[in-house]
Amino acid sequence: MAARPHQFISAPDTGASPLSQEWRVRRRFARRLRLLGLPADLRGWSVLDIGAWHGYFSFECERRGAGRVLAIDRFAWDRFGMEEFLAAHTRLGSRVEYQHLDVHDLDVDAIGQFDLVLLLGVFYHLRNPLAALERIARVTKRLLICETHVLLPFIHERYPLVSFFPGDERAGEQTHDLCGIPTMTALTEMLRFAGFSEVEIAYRPSFRYWKKFVSLVTTRPQSGRGIVHARP
Ligand SMILES: C[S@@+](CC[C@H](N)C(=O)[O-])C[C@H]1O[C@@H](n2cnc3c(N)ncnc32)[C@H](O)[C@@H]1O
């Protein structure tokens, strides 16, 4: 196994110098990798990366020894993200498989089951999150790692709330600018009701009380990173 994670992620244009942008992006992805709790050795595991976009995590799983890795995406790959993925794929000489596939159309009979399923930064894009989670549960053999923004309202954080989001395709038509962000309670309950029997919170949002205070002052719920490990 190589010693370091892949370093091909391109940086968004923030006006900062390319070097400092790249440094920030690398640092952000390195931190995400630390927090996610991906098994260090994936030899003998198959992996499904849902909403893979640039493929950073698909390629990282391949680097960690996973046998079969399937990356799927739809919205970004239909519009702007496919080139990045394919460029990295070629540069790395990767064997990661890829399919244009909407998570709402995941079909266990068509793609089979995977030891590890990644749902990273995707939940809050979904039009029908519970229906998608039910499909994800069917294709998960051992472990789902779900990382998402979770909702931090000033009060009612412990209730199973999800802000409505019509899906990426119709995001421009909505009347507010929140995605489909669940409270941590909503996320864990939805995973249970979708068919996962063991649901464990791996990471809760940092600066939670500060963000709740901001919610109060701005009267707009804030969000922070949540990571959950779920097993069938
Ligand atoms: C914020 S990006 C996350 C990319 C990557 N997983 C990561 O964590 O860096 C969200 C990705 O989910 C994809 N996505 C959104 N809705 C989807 C859907 N219904 N089915 C499959 N992919 C979807 C988007 O196209 C986009 O590539």
C-alpha cells in the first residue's frame, strides 16, 4: 500500500493563490479521512462509493486494497464532475468501476452487495432520503459510512427533523437555501427504519453550541458535520 492518500483533488477557485488553495483542499480531505473511520486495510472488501464525484474516496479505498470498487454518481457526472474523475482514473491507472446511477435507482439484483458502502456528502442532496436509504441498506453487506451536514437548530435538535429539499435538479426552484439536512436524531432513526440494525455515531458537529447560538441570532438553523457507521 502507498504511504499517503492520493493528492489529485483540484481546488475550487476562491481567489487565493493556487498553492494555498490546494494546501487547504488537501488538509480538508486529510481531515475527513481521519474522521470517517475507514478501515485501514480493505483487502478482501468490496466498496460502493455513492455520489463519488471526483472519486477521491473510491481511489482511496482502492489504495487501501479493496478488491472491487464501484463508484456511482449522477448529477455532477451529468454536468461537470466526470472529467475530473476520469482524469484521476487514468492518472492512477485505476481499476475502479464506474456507473452513472442515481442512488434512488440502486437495485441489489443489478449490482449486488458490497462490504463497505460510502455515502459521503450525499444525504442532504437527496429528494427522497428514506427511500434511498432503504435501497442502500439492501446493498450493504457489512458497513455503511454516512457523512452529512446535520441540522443544528437553536431548539428541537433532539427531534427527528429534516429540512425539505426537492433534489439537486430542482434546487433552483426552492424558496429557501437549505438542503435536506437531518438532525442527528433524524439521521440515526432513518437509518434504523431503513433496515440497519446497528447505528453508531462516529462524529458529532464541532462548535455545536456556538452554531446553535448563531441559529438563534440569525433565526436560521445551522449545520455541522455528522458521521454515522451503520451495520445491517
Ligand atoms: C457534495 S458531493 C460529495 C462528493 C464526494 N462523495 C465527497 O464526499 O467528496 C455530492 C455528490 O452527490 C451526487 N449526487 C447527488 N444526488 C445524487 C443522486 N440522487 N444519486 C447519485 N449521486 C448523487 C452529486 O452529483 C455529487 O457528486
